[in-house]
Amino acid sequence: MSEGRILGYTEKELMDMDPMVLRAIIRERTHHTIEVLIYRIMAGKMAIPPDFGDAVERLLDIWRRRGLPTDAPDIRWALNYLGMARMVRSGGTLELEAKPPEPFTEDEMKVVERLLYGRRSIRQWLPKPVPDELVRRVLYAGLIAPQGCNVGATRFIVLRDPEEWRLVQSDIPLENGVMILICQDMRIYQALGFDKRVPQNIYFDAAAAADHMLLMAHALGLGGVWLTHGEETQRRIREYFGLPETFVSRCHIFIGWPAEAPIKSARMRLEEVVVERRGEA
């Protein structure tokens, strides 16, 4: 932040910015200027920066002055971290409800291993509708998947109509299920400069969402497969839904009730894929 700017933006630019992009900047600044610092500060490993929380406070002030709602979960999350930053700066003591991760019990681990080791790609599905509630649970799993710097650029399109499936290039026959496109609002990456500084994050974010969704589908008894598509599909999706060039579909999954039970593909031995530093010749 310099000369009154936040991430290079003036206050006027932030006041005029699309709310969805401003919202992403609030999340990213909360993450980078409060969240990643505050726990080290609390542990006594770093001093409190003199401007600790200032950028987020200014952004949230702009958000309020624009009359935008503050009851969304991500905005409440930012407000909570801002309150924590204020408490730390005032010398107060924080009492956190969150606890460090604890090892799962043996019974819990059996469920985790069943999920992680048992999931495999399903490519044939029964003529049985997938309830909306199950689709929502799959979508929510994608929403909460890891994403670089909490940018929140992932979007979803749900296609149930077989005619709409034809918009998407696929290398397997599709029938009797639901297609979900994992998409991204590229304005967010561009506004944060991520498309230039960390372009790899864009693809990692989409992949993490797809993986979480397939794991949830498997846990719900559905069969799923992860598929990719290229620029021609991206163009057709934008044209069909009337979306801007900055809206990009990255990959898609297809889920439904399994009509097959394929043998899960085997992997190499773990010892063969763990790379260690070689000694001098």
C-alpha cells in the first residue's frame, strides 16, 4: 500500500469497482495482511506491523459506504479478522475457539482411507435422476476446496440437459447423469495480478475443486469422472450463456448413479516415486 493505494488501486477506483472483484480483494488482503501474520504475532515470532489491519479496514469501509451487504460469510470472515487485528494492536488477548488439527481415531481413519483409496472413475451411469440436494453437496465440496490466497474465483455451471452436454467436448459417451463445469472469473485473478505473478494458481484452484467434488460424489454413493476440455468448449459455453471473455471453463466432472464397478487402477510402489537427493558420483 503506497500513496493511499491498495494493491495499486485508488479509493475512487475501489468505489467504482465491480462488487465481485472488490470482494475478492477484501478476501485476499485479509488473508495476506492479517491471517498469515496474526498467528505468528500471537506466538511472539514477529512484531506487530504499524499498519496491521489498515488495508482491510479501508476496504471494508469502502464496502459499507457503497451500501453493500456485510452478512455474507466471506465478508463476516474479513470483519472477524479485522476485529482480531484491532484487539492485537490494542494489546488485548485473543481467545480463539479454533483448535489445532487432531489425529483421527482408528475408526475414523478407516472411513478416510475408504474414501481416498476407494474412489475411482465411473464412466457409465444408471437412468436414475440425481437429486438436487446431492448435487448441492457436491458443489459445496468444490466451493470449500483449497484455493490460492482465498481469491474465490471458482464458479460452477450445472448441466442436466443432454443437449447442453454437446457444448462440451468429451472423450467418453455421456448419459444418465449431471455435468458440472468448473469455471473461473478471470477478472479476479487479473485484478490481483495473479495471472502474471502466479498463473499456476489458476489451474491448481480448478483442480482442487474438481478433486473435492469427486470425493464427495464418491462418499454419497455416486460415480464420477474428471474430464478436461479446451478453448473451443470455453468459447461455446460463453456464447451459450452470454458470458464475458473473462469467464473461463477449465474442466468438468460428470456424476451419476454407477452402472459399472471398474477395478481401481493400481499405482507404482511408494518407494519408486519418492525422490531423494543423489550422492556425488
